[in-house]
Amino acid sequence: QAADRFRENVERVMVGKSDVVELCFVALLCEGHILLEDVPGTGKTTLAKAIARSVEGSFHRIQCTPDLLPSDVTGIHYFNQKTGEFEFRPGPIVANIVLVDEINRATPRTQSCFLESMQERQVSADLETVMLPRPFMLLATQNPVELEGTFALPEAQLDRFLLRLSVGYPTATEESGMLERFRDSQPLDALQSVLRKDELETLQAASRGIYVSEPVRDYITAVCRATRSDAALRLGASPRATLALQQASQALAGIGGRDFVIPD
């Protein structure tokens, strides 16, 4: 029911992208991160905003540019003249849903500051470690066509994304429906939250409890190990990817109304 509410809410903005929206809900249940990779104008940022507005909680946006510094993301210590002490001012990464727009425009030095937050749900600034609020989800967008002024994401960062999705162009019918829907209003402005934070945390716990039989676990392991020995692949799936595949399968089973995972 929660998946249906979420899908219906996001599809008020995104026309004809049910499969992509469903996978976004899978990422929410797994508390994983999403890389939206597509050409400009296909709705990557709009989809990320719709997801953020559908879930109760804080939302911050980071617009990546080559001059963005790590401290612009994580936060800084500043001297408070009233108290006479240094205090930590958290950066935009400290939120429940974080949209990192055009992530490949940030320099490698800045991109590296996302690694800790994506895996350990914390940020380090100077000598202080700050835990991020839960749930925490990072939505990143990038344009794969325009390469001038961009920096390729390192493998360590790509490995931390649960899903890499492409929105794609709409069909003729969907594009016509989009014109009608956006003719006299902006549906994104009227979008309301349909999932409370405590409800999402309950659903995440329920998803982790979905049964995975030993043969299915062996199948997941075999799939990931096969990528490491295939001569056509330079780098196979990591153990983190094996865990992610199981978690995503559990979430898909729950959305499908099952309390167990099937190989399909």
C-alpha cells in the first residue's frame, strides 16, 4: 500500500515511468543511493525532487560545480562571538534526502567527501564526526553526453550507489500527456508527503526481514561471482554489490506482496 501511494504521488509529476519510480521506492526501502544518468531534459532533477517531497523529512540540494569545496558539502567550524567558542555549522549533506545535481561536475577532491556519508552515514569535519539523520538517501544526477568540464566518478563512489537508473525519453502518448499536465500548473509545487519518517523506518525493517532461502542466496552469490571471472568485464561486482542485490530483491518481494524472495 505504501508503494502504491508513493508511486501514485510521484507519477503526478513523472508521466509513464512506473518501473523507474518502483525502483526508486526499492532504494528507499534499502536506504540505498541512486545515480540518475541521462541526457538533459528527461526529468532527472524533477524525479529526485518528487521523491524528496513524497517522503517526510529534511531535503537539501547540492549544485555541483568545479569550484565546490568539501567544506561546502560537509560543513565548517566557525567562531561564535557570542559564546566565545568554535561551533560546527552542518553543510547540506546533513539531511534525510540529498539531491546532488550534476555530481560529475565536482572535482575528485569534492567527490571523495561523499564516500564516508554514503557508506557510514556520517561526515568528518576537522576532528569532529557528525552522524547523519536517518533515514538518509543520496540522489545524484549526471549527464553522460557532455564531458567538457566534468570528472568521471571513481569506482569506489560508483560502488556505493545501490541503483544506476536512466529515465529515458517518453513515448508519444506520454509526451502528449505531459504537455496537458503541465499546461496551466506545475504539479511538483503541489506535491505533498505520503510517507512519514517513522512509517518508512518500519517498512525498511520489514523489508530486511523478508525470507531469503539458501538456494536463492547461492544464486545471488553465483551471479555476482560470475562477473568477476568473465573476460569481457574489467571489474566485477563487489561483496557490497552482493549484499545490495539481496536487499533490493527483498524490497521488490515486499512491494510484490510476498514475504519471500524468488530467483526472478
